[in-house]
Amino acid sequence: MCGVHAQRLFNVLNGKEFMLRKGIVLAAIFFLFTKGLFGEQFPPPVSSRETNKITQSAVLSNKSLRLPQAALETQLLHPIVYPEEIDLGLLRPGETATGTFFTKSQESADPDWFVQAPAGWEPVDDQTMSGLTGEAPERCMIALRYVKEIERNQYRVASLLLRLESGGRAAQFRREAPIGKFRETIKFHYVGGTQTVSFAASLEQMPDEPLLQLDEKRIDLGTAAVGETISRRIRLTNRGRKALEWKARVTRPVDGERYVSFRRAEPAVSSAPSLLMKTGLELLGGCAYDNQGYPSCEGEESLLRFKFTGTGLKLYFRKSLEGGLFRVFLDEQFIELFDSYATTSEGAEAFVVEGQTYGEHVLAISGSSGKTTFEGAGILGGIISRGPRGWLSVFPDSGTTTRETDYVTVSVNTRGLQPGIYTERVVFSSNGGNADLDLSLEIVKSVRTTRVDIYCYVNGLDTLFTANPKAEAARVRAKGYQYSGVAFKLFAPGTPGTTEFFRWYNPATGDYFYTHERDCTKAPMGYIFEGSLGNIATSKLEGTKALYRWYNSKTRRHFYTPRDNPEGMSQKGFYFDGIAGYVQ
């Protein structure tokens, strides 16, 4: 009988007498519950995953939410989302600001949560942003990109792209917003309620005057053999309205410093306890490569080690809202505590040490209280050479850039050069400011020109290409891949007429994307950079064949094959998506 009385009390809550009898009913429920007068057990509780589906459906359809009786009688778990607000700082057209929210459960269980599109934002894809909270804080990354400025009815507005990422899942939304102070809320929905957080930014209007911007300040051209030609494409952008008139010229070398980039050029070794991804660079604990291929370290257990030969070192890193303090050691001796926190994302540099005895040293970075990305190091000491006139060229060396992005190619001809370390500086001057580009290159007598075997592992149409099967052993076992043999051969680094061939991975769809575009402009959002497999020819060379790319828009998967007419691709929902490059 007590169960019947309780049901009647719940019915009153949903009836016309709600406003008059709300206090009496709630008091009666509390009294019956605390005194144990309910003579029968509660129905089996609804799982958090089931109630999450119910909650999500109701919110997305803007209908009133009525959970099943079992859900009402289940103790609800309330996650915490913090901080309440993130200030992303100043944003200009073409810039991106990032921040992090954390979700944490107040109970031992892991309740589900999800995020719907904020009011006024349009989903870019069909991805749903959701996750689980536990006793340990979980990250929810936020990235706001100011894509461009648009004129609407004589007013200027900002085209924005919002990206949320957590637990390997990502969702994107877009909208237009007035230029100026901008503030937006994000609602985290969970069983039993909603928690609202917000982020803010200052959207700056594009200046009328031209403004020069290079996407890189320093370039490590790596190692080349005598006689080789190396080229690198540089992105030059005008951040102003009026036309940008610019010129480039090669000047003196960078005195006493050789820049070494920490950007990885090899696939990740997932089965090893540490990552020795670049000569002399080792990542441990909370250090891993980010989407751009740079090492990013976070937490007390993080450790980055870098071996170098010289008399000192300058460290290049990025400051951001996620930054914090990190400790720097040289040859196991504590040097200094640095801070990578800033209200806006910006590059930073710091002298770690100089005046040491010339020889091999070990730089160690550990114990970051925030998240810090390290771009590279400037090595001091040693003999720096300078090439003859014309050994480094820039094309084009002048131009006019309106509101688009132009590309400048820097080429190095090593014919006749002696082995050694070479540095040079290219100065860009314009009516919108000046910018310097420093380049470093090591020249050796010869570089191995062996071909690189690319091994193929398949699971249905899911295809994994790798140059190092042993390094991929854990992934192959976990995903049930079957070995299919050597798919094709790539070229060794430095081979003329070739460029690096990169692998990207989408953890949400399980899809791999292969491209020679370093910034992955053709890859959909949500893909994680996994390094270079080798070099691929960008045009047909003697003895090469095309590597064809196919795409299925329904499954959002890519398929690659050197066969020019694979059977059944159209019937399986794939359409031809171009040539990825030329292989052997």
C-alpha cells in the first residue's frame, strides 16, 4: 500500500494541484523515505547510459523531460565542471585560442554527460560531444577559431568555428558574431540536471593598414647530402585590408646558433615505454606529441630529455592559458624554473645556459604544473658555416598580397658545399612591417638512399600503413589487423623530387588519412597527427605509380591503393578522391 501512496504523491506533482500541494507532498516523501515506511523495494535502477539517452533526446527535441519512475527514484550523480569561465583573450582574423574545462564526479560512479550545440551555433558534422566523469578530472578541450571577417549589410561580423574535444571524441560548431567583446555559454547535460560554463574572447576587427605575418620564424631543414637540393614552402599572410607590398632577401647567418626543431618526423612508437622520435629527443610520462607534431608535457611525471653537442642552449616554447611552471635541468643540475602561462597563445624563448665546455650535454624538462608545448632549441657553440652566394634562394622574392595567403619557396642547393652546419636568415620587408626567417641545415657527405618498405595491415576496408611493424604491434593486436604484405615503397628522406608522407588518425571514426600536406588542409577536423612514413613523389618519376585515394562519405573512411581500377569500390559507397602521390 505504501508504494501506491507514493505513486499518488508523484502523480500530484505532475497534476493541477502542483503549486498548492508542492510543499506538503515533498515533506511527505521525505518523511516516508527517512522512516523506512515504503514496504517494497525500489525498482531496478536505470543505468546512467540509458538515462543519458533519455535526457539527451528530450533536450535536443526541446520537449519537457519526464524520466521513467525508476530514474526518478535513483540517486542522481552530479558532476562538477570547472572553471566556470575561461577568458580566451584577444583574437584576430585567422587566429585560434584554446582552453580547457575539466569534468569531475562527486561520487565514485561515472555518470554520462553530453553537450549540445550552444544557442545560435550550427553543428558542422554529426558528431555528438559526450563523455564520462569519474573521480579523476577529465579534460574537455575548447578551441575557438576566428576564421575570417565578413561584411553583412555594411556591418562587419566574425566567422567563428568552435571545436570541443574530450576522450577521443570531437564536435564542431560554427556561427557569425558581432566584432568586439564576445561571451558564450556551454551547457553540460547529465542525468538530473545541467551545469553551465562560459568562455569569452575579444574579437578584433581587421586593421585597415596591411600587416605582414609569417607562419614560421625558424626552420630546421634537417640533414642533406652534398649535391642535393632542398626546398621548403613558407606561408605569408596579410592580416590587414589594404594591399601588402613585400620583398625578401637573404642576409647574414644567425650568429652562433643552430636551430633544431622538436617537431617529430617518425611514426609514434606506441608499444615502447618511451618515445625516441627524433635524434636525441626522448619523451616520458606525461609528454606526448600534439596534433601539430610538437612535444607537449603536462603533470609531475612528465619528462623531456634532449641530447645535444655545444656550449649552451636556448629553449623555444609556447605560452598559453593552459601553461604553468616547469623545471629545467642541464646534465642533472637544476638550472631554473620557467613559466609558460599567458592569457593569449604566444611563442616564447629563454636562455637555459651558455658558456659551457664544448661537448655533449643533456637537457631535461620535468614536472610541469600546466601544459607546455616545446617547439625546439637553439644550440650554441661549434663552427657555423656560410654557403656561397646564391646557394639559398627565395621564389618569389617580392609580391603583392591582398587579403589572401601566399606561399614563398625557400630552396637550398648544396652542390659544392663542404660537410658542416649552415645557417642563414631571410628578411621580409613590407609596408606592413618586417619579419625574419632563420634557417639551419646540416650537410653530410652522403645520405642513405634506400627505399622504405610500407607494410599493410587490414581489417575489412580499414587499412593501416606503417614503415615499422614492431612499433605498431600493440595497435595491430588491439584492433585485430591482419598482415597483408608490403603495399608499396616510399623514398628515403632527402630524395630529390619527393616530400614527406604523413599519417593522420581520427580516434572517433578509426579512419587513417595519408597526405604529403604537413598542415593537413585536406584532412577533416578531428584527425591526430601521427608522423611521417617516409617520402613520396609529388609528380610521376621514373619507376613510380600513383597511389589512389577513395572516400566513403557515409562511413567517413578513406581507402588507398596503387591499383588504378580497384573492383567494387563504387558498390561499396566509395568515390574517387584524387592521387595522394607517387610510390614505387
